[in-house]
Amino acid sequence: MNSINRRSVLLAGLGVAGVGALAACSGSASGSSGSAGGNALVSPTASAVAAAEKQRRGTGRQRKLTLTAAPAMIDLGGGVMPRTWAFDGRTPGKEVRLSVGDTLVAELSNQLPNKTTTSIHWHGIALRNDMDGVPPATQTAVRAGSNFTYRFIADAPGTYFFHPHVGVQLDRGLYAPLIVEDPKEPLAYDDEWVVLLDDWVDGVTGTPDEVFADLKRGMGDMGGMDMSGMDMDSSPSPSSSSDSMGNMGDMGGMSMGDSASPSASASSGGMSQRFMLMGATSKLLGGDAGDVKYPHHLVNGRVAADPDVYTGKPGKRVRLRIINAGSDTAYRVALGGHKLTITHTDGFPVEHQEVDALLVGMGERYDVLVTLGDGVFPLVALAEGKNANGLAVVRTGSGSIPKATVRPKELDGMIMTASQLRAADGVRLKSAKTDITHQIKLTGTMMKYNWAINGTPFDMNRPEAHPIVIEEGQRVRLDFVNTTDMWHPMHLHGHTYQIGDSGPRKDTAIVLPKKTVSVFLDADNPGQWMLHCHNAYHGEAGMMANVAYRA
């Protein structure tokens, strides 16, 4: 393995992206009264939503399918067979693939137990608002025993996925990849491999609802426990100065994911913290890496001890579509013995970058090209800061399957994050004056587990109460100001934004502790759209807001 001192790390600017000093906030969300200044908001069923859909170029072709959400016992390999909820009895669900401009007609059949409602959110797709799958904001929740048909044009190629948007159902088995192909695909490659990452708890050590109940109790009354580890404000974070990269070699922090060991279940003060993860730290993430103890980390629905195997031929060029469907875990991904060429993130092309590894937050997607060597190679998804990993295997020749704990040297090589990427010329936003700036202050602590935006936890029963108001046709700037001691992957529905002046087009971006990330978007898809942390438990606790168009 390469020595730490020889690592080449690209980390500058992960937490601070964009356009210098924070602009004066005009129309700050924190100043809204919940009445959008007395003006009505565009409803998901408004004529403006239908008009925007008519502007999408369609092929006239339909891709029809039925997705049945129901209890299932699934096989994760290695003898691990938990009971969970899944689409059509499998996790991940069957991949859905269509071409740009096709209309997806997907009927959701809710067969979940105990009168459980559900929905489907089509993550990353800029679709019509009433098909976005967020009850009660954009639709009525689909009741148990009922069906709902989603119908929309998918007019942007890319790597996406879908999952529920009710409670913490994301952390069960209800998810699957969604690939929108470009019939004029400019990339040249021989094959594709979809790589879907997930952190798994359901049916093994508990349920996501039990996890959330555990976390919601917070850490404020945990007796005499030393809480200093939870105060990440004093932890060194990746420098935003490129000339300091030479000093990264001896910090030892790049191996935090390898060395940080989650403690045993905290029981101080009589509290049984069954699911709360203590001591997970990562320099890449600016300190605290996550909240939840997961017994397994999956790649394509398989545990590391019994991995998914991709079989190919030496010299062939393969496109990997990497999706993080996890709820609380960022993954550092590398393919042993290979370089990765990043071509896309969140569905949109970037200027190509060759790297050893990349960091993928929850909800993020990356497409990479790799030319396969001869042999057997580990594709490792290191659970950043959690002393665990997921594993898949690439086989092009003879050799034995690597051990579940394999750590290829590429994990400690040149690591790329979105803030170092540049949008490809064809998708970079045109230069325009910013019409409105909203400060999106990320607030809350692990002590009280009171995650929120602008200090106000989102109330799903009153989705229009504190809107972040924009108007169709505006160039909008969002300043994500992370006041907390944890990192947050911030996801915006129905749109892509650009990080800074020339960064990548994204719908999910990592915001490090005590850092600010500025993003820009064109308000071209009217309706009401959730903006939230894609840590499932942070979002459910209240770190969510409604970006709403003024009628």
C-alpha cells in the first residue's frame, strides 16, 4: 500500500464552493412568514405545472411497469436473509431503463402491512410536480391496498434511482436504479455495470423506525459519558487552500475511515443506545461521519462476505453507474488495480477527471469509465468513517475472491469530490444576473437531534407553512450555510443546480460542517419542491424545506 506521505489528495473546496463572500440575503427564507408574503403558491395541480410538462420533448413512447411494495424475505448473501419491505420481492428492485423523452407510466401497488402509506420519489428527475411523490406536499399518500399511477416524461439522460418519501422508508428495501439513456450517447464503452450502494439495518438488528426513535432521544441526557467526540467544531477539516495539500500527507486523517472504530452500544445513564454510532470520524467529511450503526453495507444487494461479481474481459471499457441509496453513510469507492475516469455526476456530464477513488454522499450518483485489467479485482465501498465496507468483485481472469475486509491502495490515493469537478461545456449554466438569493441555514445538534433549516423543523402536516419562495424565470442562488457539527448532503427536487460559477450540475451536494456552499439554478419547473438533507434521519427530524413557486 502507498505510504500516507505519498498520497495525492484532491480535497480543496469541498466545503466552500462558489462565489466568494456570502451575498446579502434578499428574500431570505428565514424571513418568510409562511404566507409567501400573502401571495398564493403554485399548487402541484396548477395549469403552470401542466404547461411546463408540455414543453418537455417527448418521443411518444411509453415505458409501462407495475411496482408492488410489499413485505419480503430477501437474500443478501452469506446466509443473511432479513424480512423487509421491497418492490416485487427483491432488493434492489429491478432496474428501470428508458430513453430520453420516453414517458414512464409506473403503477405503484401498496401492499404494505399495518395500513402503512407510501409513495415513490423519482430522485434526480426534473419531472412534473404532481408526480414527484412527496405526500402530502405533491400528492396524497398511497394507502395500503391502493394503487397510484405515476406518469411523466423523462427528458434528461442520466443515472437516477427511486425510493419512497414517507417517514424513514428509504432505509428499508424499497429502492431501485432508474437509467435514462441517451440515444446519441457521446461516450464510447463496451459495457455498463450499475453499482448500487446501501447501508443495511432492517430485519437484522432492528427497523428504521426503531433507529429513528433511538436517535430522536438525542444525547443530552446520556449521563457521565464523555461527549467531546461529538463536538466536531474543533476537529480539523479539509483545507480549502490548494497550497496546503502538500501537508495532507502526515495528517493521518485520510485513514480515519480505516481506523475509526464505533464504540460498543452506549449505555451510560441507563440509556440503551442500540443504534447510535459513536466515534465515527472522517477528515473527508469534516469530522463526524454519521449517526447510525449498520450491521451491513451492501453493493447491489449483497453483503461483503458474499459479493456481487461482474464478469468481463481484459481491455474492455466499462461504464460504472454508481448510486448511493444509503440513509446515513457516505462511501469512498475504488476499484483495486484501476484508475477511474469520472464522466458524470447526478446525471450531468463533467470535464473528465482520472482519479483513484471518489466520495459519494447519500443521494449522489457518479458515472465513471474504467478499462479492465486481467484478474480478479475488489470494488470497495468504504463506509466513510465507520470502519466497515461494502464489496463487489470484477472478474476478468483467474484468481480467488478477495476477503471482505480488503483495502486496495487506491482508497488512499487521489480522492475526488464534486467540488473539484467542472461542468461540461454543454450543460454549464449561461451567465446571468442573480434575481434572488436565499440563505439556507442548516441547524441542529446530535445532543437534541433537532435538525432543521433556518431553525424551523419542517412540518409535513403544513408543507406550505414556511416556503422558500421563488418565481418562474428567475436565476436563483441558494447559500447552504452549515452551522452544525455534521455534514449534510443537500438534495433539491425537480431541478439541478450548479455549484458555484462553473462547478458540476447536481441535485445533491455535500455541505461540510461550518462551511458554506453556494449553488445556482434556473427556476424553470413550477410547483412545490422539497429541499432536504438526504440523511434519511436528519430529513425526517426536520431538515427539510419547501422551495415553492409564487403563483
